[in-house]
Amino acid sequence: MTLTQHPDPAQAVVSKTDLENLHKAWNSLPPTADEAVVSTIFVKALLEALGFGESERYPEFNTGAGGDAVDFAARKNTLDDIFLHTRQNPFLLVEVKGQNINLADGSPANQTTQAQLRKYLLSPKCKTAKWGIITNSTYIQLFRRHGKVVVPATANLRIEQDNLNKIVTEIKHKIENTPRALSVCVYNNKGGVGKTTTIINLAAILRKHEKKVLVVDFDSQSDTTRSLKLGTGKLSLSECLTNPHVDARAAIVPFTVEAKGKTIHFFDVIPSDSKMEEYTKESMAVRIEKGVARLRDILKPFHYEYDYILIDCPTQWLFFSQSGVYASDVVLIPTKHNGLTSLHNAARVIGQFIPEIQQERKDGAPIALPIFFNGEKVTDNARHIADSEIGKIIAQNKELLPYFYPKARRGNFDKTIFQIPAYASVANAAFAHVPAVFVNKVVSDHYDRLAKEYFLHG
């Protein structure tokens, strides 16, 4: 079996003429060019270099959300559908700012513009859009949309004379090779928050929505593998770690359920195996080629074959958990409302661990999704205690606010946190080695809400 090959970024073709025109446009911008000038001179040349001709882009595109309009939308034409004429099904959105707007990392304008682009990408007339760009011709950043998730696809890049060719080539390669999958690591630096239960039931509910799912048990304790009563495939995950020349597809084991005399395939799993225990020792883990980046390399071919890749990993911030977060686009963080330590550990994951991985990857990813409560029913008193503790956490780092209270807005400090209550049927299903969503409608409804809250769009 041969691995599916995907072009290297250096192989993306941007014509010499387009590059020359882009440089000419960039160099001709006057100092402190306003938004209209950046749009007219630079962004049009940028879109040409990315392969979108005059009839394949449209300015001030109505997103369908009130009177909102994104500065440019683009899509390749087909024989009977000229985008300039139909203005339907955009593929790429571009939000433009003037050079007087500071889009540097961490600036208020950068955060506001990202939120603006995210809103546009999730708007009614933009459901087909896979990519978004923000730029003021000084900075540029590419984002990918997958369902309800908008994740950075590049770092926020400062444009210079000598890197413009590389930037546009990288962006063109990415948008011409759109991954199918979203990689999700379910992680908290605290045990007992239901990571394995979340992964198994989320995989099952996504399958009910006709999504193709791969579950990766990257935990030497093998909780996910045991819960599903699976064994190792023709190839073990530990062999994939140590041998970069093997085909990781041989490590996949299908999870199936017998029903009414039929074998029903629900999702695929790369199980954990006993040899992975060796790599809990730092002296062994450092021998793995590329270290914590190795898992991401193993999973790359599957980004074009699955809709979701769900990664389970242990709590301690060591090789396995670092690898799981490194391999993900987003990190989903279960917590306990009555486990205050889990809240503080979630803050540590968001404020320290994920930025460490972002620094290593240098492409802006992964990002954290808002926390959710996973466990017992939240009483008013327990919620008051949790809110008090969250308030202390946010007081120490105000940037954590949207991760704990994603619905909070100025003038309306909504403290809603998504929650999944615990049910005995979840534990009973684990003993039966089937996801609880398959045997209990109430549980199924809750995980359906989870999938729609975080991942599924429209």
C-alpha cells in the first residue's frame, strides 16, 4: 500500500508575472496607505497571484448576516458558474485594513479583525468558504474554517521584500490542498475529567452525523483501546513512532458493532499498545525522530481522508500529551465544575502549554476551544463556587475570559458554560464496550449538543 502523496509547499506554482506584479503593487503603496488603497493596489494583485482572476473575485461581498460585507470573496469559476456573476458559494474571504491599523500579534486591532473574519466565515452566505485572510499589506495571516471552527493556518506574518514570494507560495499551496479533517485533542492537565468518555461518545455522535472519524489512542494506559475492546492492528502505533517508513494505515482497526445480524462499521481507531509504555521515560522518548512532532507526521495522510481525527492522551505534560496537542488543530478541554483543580489546570493548558506548542509549530495552531463542564449536575451553589474560582483565574489573566465565558459580551456578562451531565448509562456502556450514545437517547442528545456547540455548522 502506498501513502497518498500531497505536494510540498515549495511545489505550489505562482507565475513569475504574478509575483512581479505583486512586488510592484506592494512597493508602490504610499506610506500609511488606507484600506481602499491597500485593497485596490495590493489585495487585487495578491488574489491574482493566488490564482483568482478578475471574474473569480468580488469586492464588498454580502455575507448574509444583516448588512455585513467582507472586503473580498473569491472562488474559481466552473464552466457554467462565473463567480463574479452568480456571487454564490465563496471559497476564500479576505478582510482588508489600512496600514494605519496595527495588525501585529496581540494588538487589539488584530484580535478584533480575527473576530470579524470569523463572523464572516460563519455567516449564511459563506458556508462554503474554507479559507480566510486578514491583511493590511504589512501583516498577513491565513485561517481555515472547518465547520464552526476557524483556526490559524499560518502565523501572523510580517511582509518584507525578501519573503513576499515565500508567503504567497505557502498560502497558495495551502488553499489548493485543503485538508478534509479537523484534528482535535481532548486534553486537560488533570485526570478524572472524562477525556476518554468524551472522545468515544463524540466520535460516535459525529458518525451519526455521517462524518468519517479516526480516533487515536495516544496514551500508554490504553483506556480508549480497552473501552472499545480493541487489539493492535497489523502495525502497532509504537512501530509507527520509531519507523518513519511504515504505512500508518496498517495500524488502523475498525470499531464495529453487531446489530440484528449485521456488522456495522462506526469509526476507525489507531489503538495504543503495550510497547508505548517504554516512551513514558524521557530517556526513551528523546530517541524518537522529530520528537513530539512525530505523531503529527504520522497523521498527515489522514487529514485528506477523514472528517475528524480525535486524539486521546494522558494528563501529565510529557511526551504523549505534548505530541497530542502538537498534532491537533484545536484542543477541547473538559473540566469538572466541582473540581477546582481541573479549572486551574485548564487555565494552565490555555495560557502556558498551548502557547509553548504554538511557538514550536510557528503556524498559529493549535488553539483552545472554550472549556465545558463534564460530570454531575451543576447546582446553583456549586455553580456559584465555580464562578468565584473562575473569576480568580480571569483576574490573573484577562485573556482567558473567552475560554471560560465564551458568550460574555460588553454590557451582557453571560457566564454560560456548556455542560454534559453524568449518567449511570455512560459507565454501563463502557462495561459493554459500546459508546453510550448508541444505547441511551438522553446521552445521545447531550453529545449531539456538544458536537453542534463546538464543531458542526448549520
